[in-house]
Amino acid sequence: MNRRLLLFVLILALGGIAWWLSDRSEPTTLDRPLSDFAIADTASVTRVFITDPHGATVDLKRTEDGWSLNEVFKAKPSDVSLLLKTFKRVHVKSPVPKASEAMTLRVMGASAKKVEIYQGGDVPSKIWIVGHGTKDHFGTYMLLEKPGVGRSSAPFIMGMTGFTGILGTRFHTKLDDWRSTELLDLADIRQVAKVEMEIPSAPASSYRIEQYPDGRVTLTTINGRPFPFDTVLVKGAILPLKKINFEAIERSSGRTGRDSILSSAPNHIVRVTQRNGHVDSMKFWYMPYTGEEPPFGSPRPLYDDLRMHALVQDTLLVVMQRPAWARILQPISGFRP
């Protein structure tokens, strides 16, 4: 009797160990393929978590104010929208030929990205294993896993309706490229209460614009002395501030280049005060001209007339498009009637 009881306890223990291991092991590979990759209702997608083979991750979450990036930054709306379109429009172009399956899976094992798609809750509804492109660059190798169901026994060559090319590049883990470039996005330009623009090398050319809730404006020197102005020109300087984006985060200069820029005197300093009291402060530096040499006899430009560096959000060095700021960065004399 004791031996039977001991055997029964042993069987229970072994069964418990087996369950514990299976619960923590890799997902079960099914004996059939899974091909229902698409998400019909992308409005139900609440989170996308991407992991690359090197361990880098990107965590995109839907919030009341849009999509967040790694719970710290705003995500770039256009790139998130592209992901959602991909989830909705993806389709199977063809199965991977049996003779190529093993090699395809080996390559995917070394280079594929894991894309977890959540539709509420803490468990993804689908997991895409996104591999490399086909030789003709018209398809992308993918494998589907469905938590609670298992992992597909075979990969597929996937495409997207309305798109020809490789899909894998849109599932990257480059944080800078996912980060929103938005600096200002105002519902009403009358939210701007004050704009101050300083030119450290020419203080007399600096100015201050104040805007009242009803849209009336005043222009003074940076020290508060009234200055004659054309109302249309002054309002035209404020208008671009309704929606301002930077072009890219500056990484190409390296640490030394960044320190060199920040240690030099800025060409312009701009402070935008909103009616709720929030202040955005930005410093601008012209970029040295690196274009083609001008024709013989023509002077070589000192600065790039299309781009400049700017320090925004206290510590972020970015590249800005100069033409977008031309009306704001002009000297006070540019507002004369």
C-alpha cells in the first residue's frame, strides 16, 4: 500500500514538473501552418512590441494623446500609421517551398524580428516573426505565432495590398526614427501669448511679440521699447508656430561635434510662451556650408541656407529646416510698415 502511494505521489510530482517546464518553454510548434496574419480591426490594437536579434526593443502603446514610445517619448504618428496599415493589409503571397523551408527558418532564426501585437490585455493576440526579403524583393518571409494556440509549422512569403517591396524594414528598433519630431502642435495660434527672439551678436535686432487673446499683437525691442510694425508681417511671424517639427535628431556630429556646437554662441534664441504659461526655449546655430563650389568669381556661402542645428527640449540637438523659421528669425527691422 505504501509503495502504491509512493508511486502515486511520484507520478504527481513528475506531472507537475512536466507542466511547469511546458508552461515556461518555447511555444508549441503546431503540426499545421498558421496564415491568418492580418488584423482586421486595427483600432483595437493597443500595443506593439518589437524585438530585434540583438535584443534592442521598441515599445509602442496607444494612449489618449496618441502613441507613446518606450513610455517616455511621443511616437511618430506617420510610422505608427504605417504599421497599422501593414497589420490590416498584409496577405499571403505564397507558402515557402518545402525544399526551402529548413534554410529559410535557419536564416530567420538568426535575423528575424519579433513583433508582438496586443489588442488589450497583457498577452499579445498575435506574434509575427518577421524575416528577410525574397530574392526578387517582392515578398517577406514571416512566421505566425498565436499565444494559447501555438506557432505555425511553416513560414510564408508575405506581401501587402497596395505595396510592392520588403516589409521587414518598417519593423525596426531605431529609437530616434520612431521618436516624434513634433515641437509645437497648437489647436489655435492664439494660444501663443509671447514670442521672444534674440540675436546675441546683434542685440538691437532682437524683438518681442505679445499677442492678446483676441488676436491683437504688439511689437517691442527685447527691452520693451515700442517699435513701429506692420500687423500682417508680425502675425505672419507667429503663424508658423502653430505646427513646428524638427527634421531629424543630430547624431552624425558625435560627442565632440555636439560639444563644439553647444559651447559656441547661438545665432538665435527663441522663446515661445503659451497662454497656459508653458515656455518652449530653443537655440539655433547655422550649419557650415558644405555644398558645391560656386562659379568662378562668386563668393562661397558661409552657411547652409536650408538647414541649421537647434537645441530643443533642454538637451535634444536636432536639425531644423531654415526656411520654416525665416519669418521668425528675421531682425526686428523686417517688421517695419
